[in-house]
Amino acid sequence: MRLLEYARVIARRDVHLDYATYALLAIVSPVTPDIPMGDDTQWCNLNLLYIGDIGIGKSSLLERIAKIAPIAVYADKLTEGSIIGLYNPGAKDISFPLIEASYNGIIISTEFDKIMQNKRLQGLMRRILERYPVQAWSRGYTRTIIPNSALLACANPRGDIVRSAKLIDIIVFELGLLNRFDYIKIQKLSKEELVKLAEEIGIVAWTITPEPLVKLQEIANYVAQVHQYLLDNHDQVKIQVPHEYVKELVKIFKEKANPEENPLENIRVLISSLKVLQCSVSFHLYERMIQNDPPILKATEEDLELAKMHLVTHLENIKNLMKILEKTALREARASRIMRLYGLIKRLCEETGTPVKLSEIIKEAEKQGIGSENTIRRYVRVLAENGMIVLEMYKTVYYVRLPKQPTIQQVMAQAQQAQAQTQTT
């Protein structure tokens, strides 16, 4: 398969092979014909995110990809203004330099984590990923443009290594934006990979290696031809995908996806695999074309296998992502923290068999990192309002108990009665 052959040349290392494969598809994705969806259509732009340790070659990989793309624009801290929109006094117009320059092409971001620190850019990036209209207002003038580009991004975790990362800080770190990526790769540098990399450097350092069978320029020429043909004939080209192929992907998705365990395992993942299938047919344009007017491209088993590989791998990657987020206890969802607090209250109340002072609960919850004092007080009220616990006051002190346990007044009355009997005796 030409795609995999080219991907190996671009990746240079096996660890990058999957990302390089889908990156080649991403280059042609903005000009790939839409997928028919009943009365509607689904555009095929592919957005990829690579999160990994420093020193594993993410940026150099994206630079090689940029060299072979007919249209590639860099997005970094220096180009933030070009994303937001700029007023051109000479033309008396508003321009979106990055969105317009990358139209029908790709946006390359080697420091996506740095860009996303700007909260304003998060919303704009989400619009780019979704091809929503982007508007700017200046001096009473409004301009609207609909983006059409794919985003290829890489990012370092906070602390620059995955195993000590606060991943949520670099992934937007809202699941809503994260879910707009069609492929998410997370890679840490293991001992075995470090040894392999060192051996590779030891082989190539100060040696003259033979010319590769396929050069980057040859790949660039092929991609440019495919891109131009699809751009020129976008409204005429038709892609035929057997319905059995779609059924196979749906079957895999239904068996493996479970949004109750992982909110990222939603219908977008299945749509991404359909986009991969469609883009694979487009990338192999000259091999899939049936002579016809208008031209027809027909999907094959190779395209299906690639889409199946994407679907299975992407589901596994986002499972691992959620495991890392849970392991590092990062910005837990409010509901999750409330349930943790309930578990703590339940344990303390059952251990004593009596109501527990709210101050003791707050102290223990703070130790466990559930939240600050004010946050815990709010969560306690939520639990009380939902009938999961009872909050009551006795002599200016708040107590918390489980619904089936005796009230604080009953407990104190029993204690006073027992004390009186002891004194009598």
C-alpha cells in the first residue's frame, strides 16, 4: 500500500508510524469529497494530536510532514494574532491570515500546549476543527470566513514528560475540544525505546548512508498531484464505498465503545474512521479510479483495513488517555468529587455509628484533595439536598449523618441519660 510505504519514510522511527500514516491522509482531507449522510454530508478534514515526552522527535516529524504538504501553515505563539483576525488599514478590511493561508491545506502546530494557554484561542480553534464560520468585527465592519483545513498538532505535557504530566492542562483541557481530534497519540520514552534510538544514532553518525528508495521530494510530488486533482475536480469526483464496509466499522464500534466508562468513546470516533476510509480512497486516487465521466473512485479492502486499524487503535488510545487522567487525579469532574466526598462521609459515619462533625469531614476531605473548605461545604449541601446525607446543627455546631442513623439530638439525649445513670450508680 503506497500510503504505508510513504509513511515509513516520513516517520523514520516505528514509534511515529501511525501518526505519519494519518498525517498523509490529513494533507488531502480538506479536498476529499464529502461522505454522503442521508440528506446531508460529512466533511472529511482529519485533525491529529500527538502528546509525548520531550526528545522523542515530535516537532521534527511535523516539519517533515510540512515539507511534503502543498499547503502548510505554522501556528505558534508568534502567530496568535493571525488566528484571531487582524484589521488591515490599507485595505480597510479584516483578514484571517492563518485560516486563509491554510485553506484547503494543513495547519502545523508544534507547540499546541503553548497556544491553548490563551483562552480566547480555544474557542477559535474549536471553530477551525469543526469548520464553523469565524467572524471578526472592527470599526463597524464584519467579515465571515468558513475554515477548511486540517490541524496536525503536537504538545508536551506539563513537566514535559507523560508519567508526571497534568495532561488536562495541555489538552484544552476540556473534553469538548479534545473530542474534535480524529486521532490522539500519547507516547512516553521508555528504556527500550531510548536504547533503540541510541543504537540508530550510533549507526548513522559520521557514516554515509545510501539514498533511500523513496525520497521526501517524490512523496511531495505525488501528494501535490493528488491534492491538485481533487481540488480541481472536487464537485465531480465520486467515491463508492460498499455498504458492507460501513457495517464492519459499525460492528467494531458497537462492540468496543462504552461512553459510560469513557465519554470520549462517542459517535465521533466512528465518524473519524469513516473519514479515514474516504481519505484513503482519495490518497490512492490513481489506483482506485474507474474511468468514467464523472470520475469514480472505488474503495477496496485495503482502505477498509486501514479504517479498521484506525478505529481500534484510536479507541485504545483514548482509553489510555482516560486512565492517565484518572491516575493523576486531574481536575476531576464535579460529580466525581461529590461522590468521593459521599464515600468519605459514609465511611466516617459507619465507623462511629453516630453523626460526625462537619469540621472533621472538611479536614479529612482537604487531606484527600477533594477540594477547599468552601468547595466541600457546597458539596455537602448538594448531598443533603439530594437526600444522601442529613445536615443538622446542635448547639451551634454542624453535624453530618446518614439518613438511617439516629439524629444528633437523639445521640446527645442518650449520652446524657447514660451519664445520669452512671452518676446515680
